Amino acid sequence: MLKSYRASRKSQRRPWHKRLFLWGALVVLLFVIGLVIGYLKTTEPSRTEPVALETTVQPTREVILYFASADGQALIAENRSIEECPTDDDCLRNTVEALIAGPQTDLVPILPAQVELRGVLSADSLVNVDFSQELVSAHPGGTQSELLTIYGLANTLSVNFPHLRQVRILVEGAPVATLKGHVDLRQPVNPDFSLVQEGMSPTGKMISLPVGGDE
């Protein structure tokens, strides 16, 4: 009788211990799952929203460049935007570089494409413009072509920088008497707008004209 009573008490206790064990296992499992989730969150690469890059607009200035008409008889103005610059000499350099780069319309360049600008230096009303040797060696020659080169440069600088009234052309750092023997460059050149005409001309290349400028 006593044995059966004890067996009955043991059978009553076992389900309670089982439930306690199961609850404990569940708590441990949930704890482990929480640790795993926390670890994954800390190791997951952070996602950052793409930052829109601010675009700065480069300030520019408008300049007037003088190029030749297709028949090689006149200078015609072309408007151009160049980068703004901190000093007058920087702006002078940018302007001459734009002149060397040639027209963006149907006009004709007045400077050989091979020429390099070595330097620009202004003092009071005079500006010295120093070119590489190609200004002479690559120039097509002819009186009218020389006139268009010299006064296209002088007019371009004086119209954009009104305080400059004289241009001295240098080649490899030294003054030159002439480009091809037709126009005297021993003295600084003043601008001459008598060669300028209004309008546009068909596409062309630098033209070599005989002495006197006639075809």
C-alpha cells in the first residue's frame, strides 16, 4: 500500500518537472536567438543614403574675339565665354588662349594652330604678348594675313581691356621686326578697327595673300 502511494506521488511530480524543464529550455532558446539577432545587426554593413554632390557653377566672363572672314579681307567679331580669373594678366592669357584655339563659328583663325602662348604681361596701357616660334614659322605670310593676325590680336585685347592701348608682340621672349616681312613690328601696335566688318563668312582656313593683299 505504501509503495503504491509513493509511485502515485512520483507520477504526479513528473509532469511538473517536465514543464519546468521545457520552459527553461524555451527561455534559453529565446535568449540565444536574441544574441544571434543582436550580433547580426551589429555586423550588418551600415546603409547610408547617397549624398547629392553640390555642383558649383564656374563663373565666366564674356569676351569679344576677332577672327578673319573667309575671303581674308576683314576681321569679324565672335562672342565667347571664358573662365573668370583673379587678375587682369590671367584674363589676358585666357583671352589670347581662346584666340589661339580658333573660332567656334564659320570664321577663320588669325593665329597658327601650332603656336603656344609663352606669357602675357601688362604695364599701364601696354601689354607684351610672348608667343612660341610657330607664330613666325607656321604663319602663311602675305600682307593682308599679317595685318589680320596683328590687328586681330590688338583689337581683341583693347576691346576687352579698354585700358590697354598698345600691344608688343614677342617671339620666344624677344621683340621681332616683322612676322613675314610685310608689317613693321619694331614698335608696339595700336588697335585698328578699320579692318572690322559686321556679319559672318563661310568656313575657311588661314589664307596666304601676296604683297598688297590682292588675290
